[in-house]
Amino acid sequence: MAVDVLTVNGAPAPAAGTVLDACLSAGADVPHFCHSDRVSSGGHCRSCLVEVDGRHVAACTTPARAGSTVRTDTARIRAYRRDLGELLAVEATPGGVVGATLAGWGVTGERYGRAPGGPPTDTSHPYLRLDLDACIGCRLCERACDGIQGQFVYAFTGRGATTRLSWGDTSFAESPCVACGACAAVCPTGAVSDRDRDRAATTDELRTVRTTCGYCGAGCQLDVHVGPSAGADGDRVLRIDGTADAVVNHGHLCVKGRYSHAFARHPDRLTTPLLRKDGVLVPVSWDEAIAYVAAELVRLRGKVGGLSSSRCTNEENYLLQKWMRAGLGTNNVDCCARVCHGPTAAGMRRVLGTGAATNSLDDIERADHLLVAGSNSTEAHPVTGARLKQRVLSGAATLVVIDPRRTELAALADVHLQLRPGTNVPLLHSFAHALVKLGHVDHAFVAARTEGFADYVAFLDGYAPEATEAVTGVPAAKVWHAARLYGTAARPLQTHGLGMTEHYQGSESVMLLCNLALLVGAIGREGVGVNPLRGQNNVQGAADMGCQPDLLTGYGNPHDPAVKARFEGVWGRPLPTDAGLTLPRMYEAARAGTLKALFILGEDVVQTDPARHLDGVIDALELLVVQELFLTETAKRAHVVLPGASFLEKDGTFTNGERRVQRVRKALEPPIGSEGAGARADWEVLCALMAATGYPQAFRSPADILDEVARVNPAFTGVHHDRLDGDGLQWPVPTPDHPGTPRLHDTSFPLPATGGRARFAEVPYLPSPSLLHLREEEYPLRLVTGRVLEHYNCGSMTRRSPNVELAPVDALELHPADAARFGVADGAAVVVTSPWGEARPVARVTDRVAEGTAFLSFHFPETGTNELMSPVLDRIADCPEYKVTPVRVRSA
Ligand code: SF4
């Protein structure tokens, strides 16, 4: 016998991992109630008892040794299992796998009787159900909660027969559970169960479709289980699991990806086109709507703009900008990156040459230091956030967080740099200053790969942490400490979010983050890099596809003759020559009367863009077309509303925040509704509109569209639907058989002007003009806005799911001292006033925010969060300044 083999019931098996692994690979039927591939084994339930070389051991915790003889089905083991089953049945009535297995063993529960008084069932949570009577104490739920999500909701209390699963003394809905569902996914008895799963069990499952989550830029892979529906709209989603072998999420999901799918069959879905007649939106046929929109766009040609959507696929984003440019002759095309990560792309392109994540999410597990800047990752990108959290909890990485709020990650950090909103630039300069003064500079990297170092070091002289602390509010000692951690790490990895970008100096803040990575040589290798966490699911793809006025698909420069010729050859039309307008500039043009028509694909700008930007805009438009799932605040004001399809209802691709292009697969048909017109996949609608405006397309499927993208974008040459099964491909994919690029800038930067060297950015600190309003007697607080875990952007999808039970309102986080100062009680309705408007949330008194800072989400239109926003834009990328607004607060 070879030395790396053992035998299981006489059959050879590899002696790798545990005895349970060997047994399962040999096909032996060994029960393993408390084992999951996703968490470490605890050997709690003893169901996997086997005989190894004559000794009886728990297979899940015993290492497999070469040459061992394993037996799994002896008379003694069978007797032991029956006894174990009878003992389990004293305290529990397990269902699920365990219940079925015990029944198969002939366990009746009569041998030892039944403990009196079954423990309670908790049904307080909209997604999870706790039936303690079914619990056998295997602790899988606890290990999944701790080891996957890092939430530590569960504990076991009591001793012996009184041992009970516990989550504290509240209802489960009030526990710290974040509804990731990892516990229910592993529970073998139904004690912790997924209410979707319970419902699904009563319905015939028709099929399972693997697709990509449509909520955030993590790009988690979903297994969507579909079954029949009693309604007119065909099938429905029964439940969703995380795809176990997906590299992005390894089976894990968050409350949005796993549970928030009710929107797809919600009665509010738009199912027929609407056309405004006599001031009222009325249902019309698709033919009438398409003809009307086309005629109006042709009439208004030269005064048209288009806004694309990160909720739509790459193929749809590509079509929209192609239509605007080659069909309607304008570069007036933009996407929602303008209001989130546009500054990331602009800043990173200037310093590093590419405006996208340098590394892969997998590098989180290779890093030994994490710098999280302006990102509430565990709420905004929960699965990525859980990975960051686990890396820190395991002790494998130190953590520095730059954030005005004490987010979940900030509370775990070695150093929390809790700066005043609006002071990212001086803080990052002081961080760089400390790195240089502490000698944490990779001089070999700097000499070989960068330029401008000497000037940069001289520039940093004025930004000692002691000099900036009065502005930033961050004690100098903390900056020195943070720089020491970042500078001494072997593999320091950065992530950043909108807390860096949505500022007057957002692009410049991103440039300074790049500077930090350059100083320590943390680019172009594993476990490091500058990695923006993309907020919306396909915001990376929308920008990649060319939905911005100055850059074509693949960031092609329209002024480069070779690029121009390539596009004109494929598109069969000349490229437009106008400069093109960003979205805020389109609003200005509408007010000025030079832009008359706006086509909006899947964005609710009336709720999410700063309200003052939109003043007078919609009334000035002669044509506003909105393609949407619901009658959003923007759709309510449109001239034409076209019912679109959700990510569950169409084919295509999304690109996640690590440049990974992944398949989106149709799980459901778009809803038909009672009028019978039916919603349609957005790419089909765009093709119809292109044809009706005189630019017919030959595409028969999203795969055809992506094939054309591969012809115009050299980074997508090898990206085709038939290559994207499994984990997709990370661009650039420069040849048909290229495996994709997990890491950028290994040897040089795509910056021809500097010979491939990155250039340190020197950026003077320029306080935002909006901060001039910050006066104790008038507007004493700095307001930050952002998302909460349960909701997605304008909330049109998540508010139409039970997520709304978990987070029913927008809450203003206010420090206890500020709440006392303004006479505001926790939970009270309040009025928030800025120089630009008023919002009406409820107050949440918490020390998550520092004194002088407040936080407000923007998911409910009735709150009016965007009424507060200043008209200030990022100096380079025109991104609105969502992250600092002077406000005052009073009780309503
Ligand atoms: Fe979807 Fe993002 Fe949640 Fe993953 S982390 S399930 S991509 S919302």
C-alpha cells in the first residue's frame, strides 16, 4: 500500500485532511451532523464516530493517517448511533437531515422518554425562525456565525440537559443578527431555519439558476431556486443560496443577496409603458411608447443626454452609450459612477494609469495589514466586509480605519483615525509625512517605479501630524501609530469607499491613497494594492462600457485616431465631436435650455442626487424618459416610463469591484401584469429604440453584444459569454484564451508620458466651500450621508421586501452630547436643516458618531435627505459632496 493511502471499509482512500474526509471520498455513509466544509469542525455531536485501527473516534476531528484501517459500519457503531439518536430525542425533536437520519436508524424517542416542556420558538425575525425544540446542540450555527460572518450572535447557556442555544434576552429580531443566513444554511435540524427555505419546502422546485447578485459591487454568486407561482407572472424565486464554490463569496451572502428578492414579484412592478397625456401617465402599448420616444429624440437631436445604470448589465450599458454616440450623435452620456466612484477612477488613473482595483478580493486573505479608508464595508459590501473582519479577528492582519464614524470595522481596529468630515486631504498628508519620517519608504520601489518623490517629500514638510490635528481632530499620536502599522507590514492592503470620494477633493483624496501605497511599494504584488469597494453592483462595468462623456468603451480616448477609427469601423458611424457633459453639467444645460431630452436608465436621480442640482431641471425638459422597475420619484415626473427587467429576469454580465466580469442569468421572466404589455429586458428595449431612431442593431442576444465589446475594447478581447462560466474573468483579458488578470501593475504603470512610472501627487488642502457655512450658532454639525446594511441606494427594491421590517426608516445618528444640546430624544422625529434644504428623519442617539458629526441614510423618499446636500462638486470628477454638509437639528 502507498504511504499516503488508508483504507475505509477495505477500499483505498487518500490519507489527507481528516478521517471524515477520507470516509466521504471513499463513498462511506458516515453521518456528520455538526460538520460543514465552511467552518472548522468541533466534534460536538459525535454522530461521525468510526473505528480507526480498533479505536473509536470522531471522524471529523481525527487526522487521516497513512496506513490506517477505518471501519464505519460495525455492529458496535450501529448500536452506538441508535443510542446517540435516542439520547438526542430526549431533548430535541430534530427535523432536517438529522431528523431523517434518526428515523432511518429506527430511533423512536421512547427509550428514555421525553424531557417535559419544550423550549420556545422565536418567530420575531422576518427571515429567520428559531425552533429550539429541534436543536441538538451541535453548535454549527454558532461556529458559522462566528467563523463566517464574525457576528457572535449565538452562545450556549446552561449545563447538561438544560443546555440551550441563546442569543441574549431579547427577541431574535432585536438581537445583533445581521441576517446573513449563514447559520440557517448549515443547521442540520431546522432549529435555525430560513423562512424562505421553509416556504420553499412546500412548493415544487423547478430549477436552480446561478447568477450574480444585483445589489453591491462585491459580485457574490447566487444559486436562485425557482418554483411555480399562483399569480399571472409565471415562476417566482423560492429561495437563494450562496454558490458554494464561487471565489468571490465562497457560499456566503448578506441580507440583501440572500433574502431581498420579494421586489421581483411585487405588485408595484411596472408592467406596461406609461405615456404622459394631459398631464397624467397612462398605460400605452410598447409600439406607441417606442414610437413616441423615438420621434421626440429625433426631433430634439443635438439637445439629448443619456444616463446609464449600474443596476443594468454591461451589455445594456454598452448599448446605451453606443446609441447616444453613434445613434443620436452626442457624447452626453454618463452613469452613476459620477455620484460615487468617479473620483476613484479619475484619481487612480492620474497616479497609477488605471482607474480600477489593482488587486483581487482574494488578496484580503493574503494581507497582513488592512487600511480601510472611508468605507463602512460590513454594511455597504457585507460579504467583503465579513472577509476583512475575519482577517482581523483571526489575528492575521492589523487594521487601521479612517472614518468619521465608529463603524463595525472601526470598533475592531488597532487604530481608528476618527477625522472630522471634510478633512481627508490633511489627514492623508499627515499619514504620508509620518511614513517618510519613520523611514517606512521602499526606496528601491520608489526609485524604480515612481517619479516626483523628492518634491513630494518636501511638500509633506508642512503636514506633520501635530500640525494637522487641529484641522482633522485626529490626535497626532494615532497618525504616527497608524503609519507605523501600515509602514512595517509586509503586505499592506488598502480598500476605500465613498467616504474618500464624495468630497470637494474626492479625486485628490484617492490620489493621496495611491501615494501611500507607492511610498511603501504596495502595488504590483499579492496581498497589497489600492482597492476601491464599488457601491452598486455594476458601477465598474457601467464606466468600463464607456458611460462617461470623455471616454469610450474600455476607456478609449476619442481623440486618438487609431481608437476613433476602430470604433467608427465597428459602429459604422462617425463619432460625435462635442465635448459631452457629465450629469451635473447636463442639469445645468437643461436649466439653460441647451439640453431638452434626458433618457434615464434605472436611476432615481430625484431621490438620490442633490436636490438643488435638479432645481428647475425636470420642468425645463421637453422629454424625460425613465426605464425602471417601479414608479420611482424620478419616474413619477417622466413623460414616458418604460418597464424594465430586474437582474433576476435577464441575461448578461456584471463586473464587480475587482474587475471580474461574471454572468447574469435569467431566473424568471419579466412580469407581465394585468395589462398584458409586460416588462422587457432593457437590452431588448434599447435595441428597439435604436432601430426606431434610425440605427438598427443586429444583436440577437446579450452574448452578441459582448462579442462586439470585445472588438472595440482591447481589455475585453478574450471576454465572451462562453468563457464566463464559473468565476468569470478579471479584465484585462487581451487575447482570446487569456486567463484574466488578478493583479495590475506588476512591472509598470500604463502611463506613457512618464515611461511607465507612477507619479506622486502633490495636492494642497482646500477646505470645501460648503464648510464656510459651518458656524456654531447656525449650522454646528457636519453631516455625513450613506447606506445602511438593509437597504440599497434609493431603496426601491429593498423597501419592497421584508428588509423594510428590519430598517423601517432613515435614522439620523447623533452623539449623546449633541442630542442633549439640541434637546433631541432617541427615536424622536427631528428636522435637519442645512443652508440648502430640510430633511425629516428620526433621531438615533449613539456614540457611533463623534460629537459635532451626524450621519443620515437616504433610502426613503419621504425623509428628503438629498434636500440637504450642497451644490458643491468634486473639483476633478464632478461628484457631488455627499459626505460633508453643515446642518442643525431640532425636534419636529
Ligand atoms: Fe449581494 Fe453585495 Fe450582499 Fe454579496 S455582499 S450578497 S453582492 S449585496
